[in-house]
Amino acid sequence: MDITQLILDEHAQQRSLFAQIDSIDAKDTEALSALWTRLKNLLDAHAEAEERFFYPRLMKIGTGGNDADSAAEETEDAIEDHNDIRDTGEAVDKHPVGSDAWFEAVGACNKANSDHLAEEERQGLTDFRKHATLEERHELGVRFAAFEANHLNGVKVVDKDPEAYVKEHAPG
């Protein structure tokens, strides 16, 4: 088991669920609601698991992957992105399922998430793979997977202060 592979696998799952929602007729509100609930719970639990297990360790061992100047930059950007994903995800539930406004809100969440996934895959995951041992990747993967298994129905949605998060997890 490897935390970086678990994260990548869930990114694929998130992309797939957004695509599935896009392919369902607006009148099938039961299916839309079911898929959105699953996706929203996954997005929220995934972000929380990354913030508990992945990013604190990245802050200690990372140096900046690809176009990121540092692990702190990668992490601060990720926390900001997670807040945006949480906020756009919460906005979906303010509209009737299947309405034009609901699909627009899902699209905004998809955009926020897609932008984040691309950056995280290019920066944080690359940085982590270069600096974490296989044993550490396994240990964190087990903790990540167990956390998510215990939170299949999502987690409490709470935005975090990106600067405070980085300061709290900075090495030293």
C-alpha cells in the first residue's frame, strides 16, 4: 500500500463520479442525488485525510515538486484549494437536485477540484515520492485508508486557515 497511489486512485474516482453526474438526465434526481452524496462525502473525507496524514509529512520532507518553490507553497495552495472545494461542494446543496443552478454548482465544484488535482499530482505527490521511503508511504497509506473507511459518510466540513496550517506543520 502506498499513500501516493491511494491518493491518485481516489483522484480517478472523483473524476469518474463527476463524469457520471454529467451523463445523467436532469430528471433522474434520485440517481443524481445518490451520486452527488457519494462524491461529496469522498471529496470531504479525502481532503481531511490528506490534511491529517499527507501534508504534515510533506512539510517535513518535501522541497517543492516541479513548478513549486517549496513544500510550504505546495501545502498552502492545497489547503486553499481544499477550502474552495469544500465551499463549492456546500453550494451544490443549496439548489434543487437536477436544476440548472444545481448543475452549475456541480460544475464549479468540478473545476475547483480538477484544478487542485492537476496541481497536487504535478507538485505534492511528485515531491513526496522523491523524499518519502517506501515504508513511510506504506504506513501513511494504511492510516489514510483506515481514516477514509471510518468516514464513508463524510466528515464535518470545516475550512482551515492555510497560513496557520503551514505554520503549525512547519519543520523545527
